[in-house]
Amino acid sequence: MSDHYDVIVIGAGPAGYSCAIRAAQLGLAAACIDKWLNPEGKSSLGGTCLNAGCIPSKALLESSELFERANSEFERHGIQIEQVSLDLAAMQKRKTDIVNELTGGIGSLFKANGVTRLAGSARIHGQGRVSFQPNDGEVSEITADNIVIATGSEPTELSIAPFDGDRVLDSRGALAMTEVPDRLGVIGAGYIGVELGSVWSRLGADVTLLEAVDKFMPIADRGIAEEGLKQFRNRGLDIRLGARVTGVEAGTTGVEVTYESAGETQSQTFDRVVVAIGRKPHTADLLADEVPIELDDRGCIDVGDDFRSSLPGIYAVGDVVGNPMLAHKGMEEGVAVAERLAGQLPHVNYRTIPSVVYTEPEMAWVGDSETDLKASGIDYRSGQIPFAANGRAKALGNQTGFVKILAHAETDEILGAHMIGPNVSELVQEIVVAMEYRAASEDIARIIHGHPTLGETVHEAALAVDGRPIHFPPPKKRG
Ligand code: FAD
Ligand code: NAD
């Protein structure tokens, strides 16, 4: 092992592993240090995303959705199943197998690209100086021309409800439950609340989400957020908005949660409570005392456009630099900083980062919402088409939701798109590409979309911006 590298990347989540791989592709000697241990106590690459975030949550969302559909939909398709029953251990094993394959895959990619993998903790002592504590050995010092911090984020704890790994869980605990709780409380109705709340609700739990704010998903366009709230409630999630949690008392038989809502104090007892009120940057033990790196008011590493921290030769990417805390944003930043270190001039377009909530129905969006455009005084035209008008959605048996495209009133440039419905996680990508090329809604309207596909709803929404959808009445003829 060489003790000096061109770049040391600290953290092997999406931001860090992408950075290390791209740096090695560009001919830099790259080492990536990560301390993550899986439940068997083995070093595991991929960070939160692969081990305890995006991937295991999507595995459980898929399994739980199939379980629910087998119970509620198969009969309509003419498929008779005598009795559908749940084998949660097998479901959890499938999730773990997927995680192990993908985290092992990052190890293979490191080998194939020549990235040096160092399993253990890193601490920065100054420009180019890192102490490395292997998971199973002595501390040593390694050096590099540049250091990239990609140490990610961790769940925010509620001071009145510290995580205890039993009654009061973080998202990692919520992904690993070995029994379906009868009554599950979730504090926070954001991404994690609705995704993991959906998983356990589909598997049979009574799920109550307590959300402090009185608007559902304030970061989303109001149209899809309101439709989402209605749909999730219809599917059994008891979402209580404007609920301010004031007490959480864990006992041997349950957790009593007290909250204030509309001026009244209420309380409810759950078997378990998941706290999902956001994530905070992970910088614990990362910086030696003598390293005065600047943090912002949320504790994120303060970086400029080029990902430089306040100290020369030290860069930061991914969740540790702040919102949006999304894997694909981190990957893009990781690649960009590697290219910058190799002398290139990359650019990350923050306007075209898609957001997806993997519930049923899915929600997805990119660009400005109507609220954003109104606040900026930008005139726009809107085209909105429901999946009820789509033949493929009918055949799938899923006609919930709609696609809305927002375009500049004069130039017709697409400024945003907001979708709720089947497979919108994939459909939004068409608009991401369109916005990246600064396309007009007319461009999408003139592109041939396969029939029958869900993408035809995107096409029709683009036609609707100009008031000329084919398979849905234009606004003035409706009703
Ligand atoms: P992380 O993935 O957090 O990785 C940081 C790594 O750094 C960790 O492996 C950690 O062990 C290591 N590390 C930290 N400090 C040190 C140190 N001092 N020395 C050595 N190693 C260190 N995002 C999406 O885009 N789509 C989704 O569907 C999605 N689903 C999610 C579901 C859940 C339940 C959660 C919790 C998150 C989800 N996210 C999702 C968010 C996503 O996981 C994060 O945005 C992403 O993992 C951030 O990547 P990162 O590389 O910045 O950090
Ligand atoms: P979040 O920011 O999405 O939602 C947190 C919610 O908790 C908010 O609605 C907030 O108003 C509410 N809240 C805050 N304090 C509260 C309190 N004291 N009582 C009740 N409610 C409170 O955060 P999250 O759901 O924890 O997820 C963390 C991050 O992980 C997300 O912001 C996102 O960046 C990422 N993530 C992404 C995906 C995805 O892309 N599909 C999935 C899961 C997580």
C-alpha cells in the first residue's frame, strides 16, 4: 500500500465511490476510506444509500406492494390464490441479498478501476494529512495532494425521543423490523415517513404519521402533494398534519406519544415509533481539533461552486454539503470534483435534479413548481393530463394521478414538471433530458411517443400546454 495518493476520498457512499472511481479513471491514484459495518460486522461499501437507504427501502417497497396487490388486485385479473400469507423473514432476506450484491459490486468496481479501498475511519489533521484507523488494526498516517470529504448524513434525533433501537427507531431500524407492528407511529411525513410508512402499512400495520407542518410535503408542487395526501390516506395511512409532538414515553409494552394539534393535546400508544424528521451532516470525529474547516449554520461543510472547503486542498460533496440530500445529486458532485482535480471544468446543473417519492402512487418532479413561478413573477402556461386518459394505465389497472408540465408563457421553455401516478419515477426523466437541452413544451409535443405507453401522458400534457391534447378535452370544452 502506497502511503501517498493524488486523492483520498473519505466515505464510500454514492458521492464518495463515484468520486474515487472517476478520479481513478482519469489516472489519479485514488484511495477511498469507509468505516461502514454491515449487521455481520463486515466492512460494506455504498454508504447509506446501498446499506440503509435507497436500495433496501426500494426492495421492501416492491415486496410489500406485491403482497398488497396479491391480496387486493389479483382476483380482478382472474388470478385466484387460495390464501396469501406473509413470510417477513424471506422478504427481509431478499432485501439483504440485494444489498450484499450491490455493496459487493462497488468493491468489484474499485478493483476494476484501481481504487485503493481502505476499511476503517478517517480523521483529517490538516492539508493532505489523514489518520486512518483500520476496522481491525493500528492507526497510521496517510497523505494526499487533495482530500474529498463525502461522509454523508445521519438521522436527526428528536431530543424528547432518543433512538433506543427497540421502541424508538431511526430509518435503519425501520428497515430491519422482524415483526410487523400492530400499531406503528411515524414522526415526520416526509420522504422516509411516507415510503417506510407505506411498507409497514401494506404488510398489515396501522400506521399513523404525525407531521409538524400543516402542509403535506411542502417541498412538492401543491397539486401533486394534495393528490398524494388524498391517495395515501385512501390507502390507509393516517396522516395528521399540524401535529406537534410534545412527549414520547417508551415502556415495556409500547410507546405513548403526546402531541398538540389544533390547540388540543392528544396522545396515542404505538408498538413502535419511527422518527423521520430529516437528516443532518455526518462530521463526527472527522476533523482533528486543529482543523478549522468552516461549517454552515446547519453544520454542513461550507463549499463554493467548485466544492472547495475553506481549507486549501480539501473538498466536500454529497449529503455532507447539504440539500438536496439525494444519492444522484451526490454522485454528480463526486464525479464533478474528480474531474476538477484532473484539470477539467465540469458543471452540475442543480435545476435539473429530479425528485422521486417511491410510494403508490409515485410522485416525481423536476424544476420549478407553480408556487415557485408565482413567487418569482414568471408568466407560465400549464398542461395537465390525468392517467385516466391513458390506455396503458387502464390496462395496468392503475389510472391514478396526472402529469403537469409548466412552460414559459412567451418562450415556451419547459420550467418544471410535476407528476403523480404509475411509474412517474421513470417518466420524469424525459423532462429532465428536455430541460437539460432547454427544450420547449412544443418539442415534447412533436416527439413521437410509443403507444400504448405511460409516456403518452407526458406527450399529452405537453400538447395541453398549448390547449390541444388529442385524448382529453381541452380545458374550455371540459365539464
Ligand atoms: P452516505 O451514503 O451517507 O455515505 C457516507 C459514507 O461515509 C458512509 O458509508 C459512512 O460510513 C462513511 N463515513 C462517514 N464518516 C467517515 C469517516 N470519518 N471515516 C470513514 N468513513 C466515514 N436518495 C435518493 O436519491 N433516492 C432514494 O430513493 C433514497 N432513499 C432513501 C431512503 C432512506 C431510508 C434514506 C435514509 C435515505 C435515502 N436517500 C435516497 C438518501 C441517500 O441515501 C443519500 O442522499 C445518499 O446516501 C448520500 O450519499 P453520500 O455519499 O453523500 O453519503
Ligand atoms: P424529510 O425532510 O423528507 O421529511 C421530514 C419531515 O419531518 C418534514 O415533513 C418535516 O416537516 C417533519 N418534521 C420535522 N420535525 C418534526 C417534528 N418535530 N415533528 C413532526 N414532524 C417533523 O426527511 P426524512 O423523511 O427524514 O428523509 C431525510 C432525507 O433523506 C430526505 O430529505 C431526502 O433528502 C432523503 N430521502 C430521499 C428519498 C427519495 O429520494 N425517495 C427517500 C428517503 C429519504
